[in-house]
Amino acid sequence: MMCEVMPTISEDTLTQRGSQNGAEDANFEQLMVNMLDERDKLMESLRETQETLSLTQERMQEVAHERDLLQRQLNSALPQVWIGNLSFCSYTFPPAAELQLGEDPDFKITT
């Protein structure tokens, strides 16, 4: 009668598999920590950028208002230029609401 012998299971193989899984878990955990750190840095950068944008927009509104006041003072202080019969030409800036940041104002001549 013949008997079949099962192959032996080496304990070293099981230990190796366990240590490989442990190393993979450690690598995965480190990857997650790195991703969370990067997310925190990006969120902080986003907050700072949003704050800077808000302050810049406020300053732009202040400057536009100041420009409008100065333009009114200039228009009232400068004499009107008469052209032809009872018509005049004056130089005006567009209202602040029509301007975009970084855009050159279109100069308008009204007659």
C-alpha cells in the first residue's frame, strides 16, 4: 500500500509572508500620512490665497472709488472745451463697475 506524503510547510515561508504584509501595511500607512500632510498644506495655501484675494478686491474697490472722486474733482476744475455751436467735449473715465482688474479703461469722448 502506498501512502501519499503531503509537502511540508516551512515556518519560514509563513513568517516571510507576515513580514511582507507588515511592510506593505507600514508603506500604506506612510503613504496615507504623506497624503494627509499634503492636503493640510494645500488647504492652508488655499485659505491664504482666498484671504489675499478678498483683501485685493477690497483695495480695488477703494481705489476705484477714489479714482471716481478724483475724476469728478478734475472735471469740475478743468474748463470745458467748446467745439462748434453749443457743443462741448469732455474727457471721462468709465464707471468703476465697468472696469476689470488689469484692464485699461476705454477713454470716451462725449459731445
